[in-house]
Amino acid sequence: MEPPDAENPPETPLVECLQCAYRDERNEIEQDGDSFKVKKNIAAKTKEIKFKIGEEVEDEMPTGRVKITPTLDAGGKLRFDFDFAQGGSVHRTGDSGRRVAVPGDEGMQRMGRPAPGSSPNEMVSLVGFCDTTSLLVGLLLPALVYVLVVVVKFLVWLRKDIGLGSKFPSPPYHWLYGNNHLTDFTFGEKYLSVIRAVVEKHPQAHSFCMAWINNIINITHPETIKQLLKSQSNGLFMSNGDTWKVRRRLLTPAFHFDILKQYVSVYNREATEMISKLLETTKRGQVFEMFQEASMCTLETILQCAFSGGQTSDETKNEYVEAIRKLEILFIEMVFNPIFIVAPSAYKRLPRGREYTRLCKFVHNTSESIIAKRRQQLMRDGRPQQKTGRLDFLDILLSARYEDGTGLTDLEIREEVDTFLFAGHETTASALSWTLYSLAQHPHHQDKVRAEVNHLLSGREENTIQWEDLHKLPYLTMCLKEAMRLHSPVPLIVRTMLEDTVIDGVTVPKGFEIGIHLYGLHHNPAVWGPDHMEFDPSRFRPERMKDRDSHAFLPFSAGQRNCIGQNFAMNEVKVMLARLIHKFVFEVDPTRPAQKEVLIVMNTKDGMWMKATPV
Ligand code: HEM
């Protein structure tokens, strides 16, 4: 899961951008008279397509062959009309968002830039506006037309969206608020209870209406999920088809068992560090906030394993953890804000939008500084495998080559580092802290886990957990899985359909988004029984597991786009849990029970306050 990019927020709804490859920042558009060419930079390869305004050209896109006709709109903007061969109909109009030089703009080579040396006034006079009235008309009219077109497009899309949503059952619906009034317009405990109630009545799928924003179809049953995963779809936060395939192939070796084995010592080192921090708080008899402690610990672990340290200061790590949490909150706010949906660039100018951009820059800078330090180190010391034989994730990225021998661009490397830093620490922190919270609420299960760990470590000089020990902790593993079911560290994932797909008897057209509601699946009484809100690790006993559907428990999703880091995460959390439970008895702070908040991961509203007492 990549954190969303605020520097280049999509100016049209995401579905459209995914289909319009030419909007991409990395693509260049060059003009020569009334002809121009698009230089597509995909996966470090360049492909040139020549166009003439009004003339149809064919191109190969991830979705198949497509006929494209470029035109100019009233504002002089370049538009691409896409005609997908399979459906035989025009699916959308892509808007490059760049202005084409109008006759007289001879000096403009790159679109959207004034001719060198021309002032804004000269630009206006070139297109024939001289006085203030015409200036206002010249500037305002295209802007108004633009806003009108965007609003009409949005309303047409909303109508289709609501039309599709009405074919599925939904929670009680209000004509103005949709389903928002039921959840107080938040994604906390109330939202989750609404989801549980609708899943109880309609186990396969339902629609949830965010009034005036969108109508998301959530699927919550192993059968409907299997059906969807078989079809062609893209993830919301992930790179599209071709790029994803190439990069996934490049990264897979970084998760080979031989590599994962070496990380067990890092998990132990970080567990020791966390134990000494908790000992300090217990000396003072204080409670502590578990989610923050867990996030700091998992961030350091991913920095150590994937980037061999990255030499990031504690201050930067603290800031990074904070920034990610704020970004998640702002992102959720942003995608459900009508201003953002209708006019993303206007949203960027609002205080919340500016804060979002600032935090994104900080997160990107953190990744860039890790990459820059490694490049310097490589120049100084040579390739690491020559010395230690071990390649970390960053080495793999820096040395990866496409079939034509070219490496990943700086931007591609940064995007992957961003993904790993984000996906590799928040999710694991959520799994670790919610498991400890459930064990703190259920001392009986906590004692059983402690007894298992004590038995494993008895007679040893050191308390560390070894690679070979990881499969010798069956009760701990059952508790971890049950906590991931009950709390679902990643509660919801979204897929954009790349082809018409039948879900629960309804045809969902290509281009629509479907939510795989993992929290809803894990609380589906038709799958987990009426006691699905109980913490019952025995659900994961092998004899109870064998009759359960393979898609009943999906904390890491399933199919080809499942979590690449799942073995890494399970090993890390097992080591942390074993070491912490071995050392402390955990209790919840009864005055501050943890309240769930659905961000991109399952977070808490006001923190997760706990007390640890040394055994
Ligand atoms: C308990 C911890 C974790 C959970 C619950 C989790 C869950 C998930 C889920 C549900 C997805 C699918 C997202 C989607 O389809 O939209 C995913 C994807 C991903 N995860 Fe994890 N994850 C965890 C830990 C990790 C770790 C530790 C790493 C890296 C070291 C990682 C790296 C990734 C990446 C790179 C993807 C995108 C995969 C792709 O598109 O091919 N995750 N994760």
C-alpha cells in the first residue's frame, strides 16, 4: 500500500486517471505545429506516439488496444478520447490537463509553459484579448466552462454510482445523508457497528453510501471475494498492471526464506530495546500508549531489515510515525471531501490540503535521504554482497535491471521505499498492539501464551527467539491470528474493476470500485458464527480450520496482489509477542478503553493505554 501522493493529486476521479496513461507526470508531450508526440515513460522504457489534432491513433494500454483521438477543448486544453476496442464504446474522455499552444504561440515547445521571454500580458494579447472586459471574459469564461464540465461529469458519475449502489442492499438510507448519519460522519466504533449489522442481514455484499461522495459496494463473504479476485482489477494504492508485475517480480527475492531467516536477530534486538523502554515506564508505575511504542519499534525494524539501518535519528522516526498517522487522517478526510472530488487543485490550497502536501514532502524526503545515504555508501565502500553476501531491500532496488538492462529511475526507487516504510511498519504495529490489547483483556489466554514461551525458553541462557522456534509457538500463533480476525489490521481494501464483473448477481461495470471489506468478512456471522465479537483463539485450531473456506480469513488479502511482506510480518510479531509476554504481564487501563478508528490501518481514536508489570 503506497501512501497517497499529495504533490500530484489526481485532477479527475482516480478511475479516469488510471485509464488515461498520458496524465502521468513522467510522460512528456512535445509539440511541433499542429502535431505533437507523447513520450510515454513506462517502467523506465520510452515509447513515442505521434498525434495530430482530430486524427485517430491506436495505442497499446494495460487494458488492451485502444483508439485515441486528441482534440482541443474551449480552454485550449488537450483532451484524449479513448475508444476501447473490447467494449466498442467510448468509455471516457481523458484530459491531459496541459494547455496546447494556440496559433501564434510559436515559441511554446513544451505545453503548458509560456514561450521563453513572453510575459503573461503578451500571452493574453497573442490570443486576442486587449481590454479588461475581454480579459475577464477570456479568463473567467473558460474557468466557468471548466467548472461546469467537471460538475456535470461528477453528477453523471454520481448518478451511475448511486444507480449501481441501489442494486445492492444497504444500511437504512437517508435521502440527504445517505448512510453517513448512522456513523456520525466518522469511521470509528459506530461505523464498524453499522457494518456488522448490515453484514449480519446481508452476508454476501452491501452498498454503503457516503452522501454526495460515492456509494461503495462492499463484499464480505468468501464466495463473493473469490469471485472478485478472479476478475481483472487494480488496487487503489498500488501501481497499475504492467508496472506492478515488473516490480513485484523484482522484489520477490527480497522475501526469500533465506533472507527472512537473517531478520530474526533484528526482531530480537528491537524487542530487547522495547523491553528496556517499558521497564523505565513500569519503574515509574506509569501506563503507556502501546500503538506509538509499537509503531516506533516496527519502523526501526523495517529500517534495519530493508535498509540496513538507514541511520535515521530517533527524532526523525518519531516525526515520521506522527506524519503517517496525520496523513492517514487527512487522506480519509480528503477523499470524502466534495471540494477535493470536484476540484482537487482548489483543495490543495486550503489549510488541510497544504498540511497534507507538507507531510507528503516530509515522508518523501525521509525516503530520499535513506536512498542518498546508501548511494554515497556504495560509492565509498562498493557493493555490500562483496563483503557480507547479504543484499537488503534497498540493494535489490538499486541493482535491479529491466530486461533492456536499464535500472529503476530515482522516482521508482523512492516510490518503492515509501511503500515499504509505510506498509512495513503501520500494519505490523496495528497487529502487534491489538493482539497485546486482546491478551491484556483476557488474562487467561495471556497466561497460556506465557506458559508456552516459558516452556520453550526453559534451560536456555538467552531469552531470544530463534528461527527454529517460530513454529514451536502454536498457542501464541492462534492468539495472533484470532486478534487479526477480531481487529483486522487492514480493515478495507479497494479494487477498481478492469472488466465488467458479476457480483452477487449484479453486473458491476468496468471502472467501478469495489471494497473488499476485510473487517466485514472477519465479522460475518455466516462464516464465523454469532459469537464473532468474542476473542476465541480456538477458532484457529487445525481441526476447526480444516472445514473453513480458504477465503474466510484474509488479513493479508489473497490472489496475486496479496501482501508480499506477510511472512516477514508474522515472524516479526511472533518474536515481539513472545519476548514481551515472557517479560511482562499486560493489563488495559480501565479508565481509557481503546476505541477503534479506521484509517488505512485499524488505528485507535485516543490511543491504546496499557500497563506492564515485570513477571
Ligand atoms: C500484519 C502486518 C501486515 C498486514 C495485515 C498487511 C496487509 C496487507 C494487505 C491486506 C495488502 C493488500 C492491499 C490491497 O490489496 O490493496 C498488502 C499489500 C502489501 N503489503 Fe502488507 N501487510 C502487513 C505487513 C507488511 C510488511 C511487513 C510489508 C513489507 C515488509 C508489507 C508490504 C506490502 C506491500 C509491498 C504490498 C503491496 C503488494 C503488491 O501490490 O504486490 N506488508 N498488505
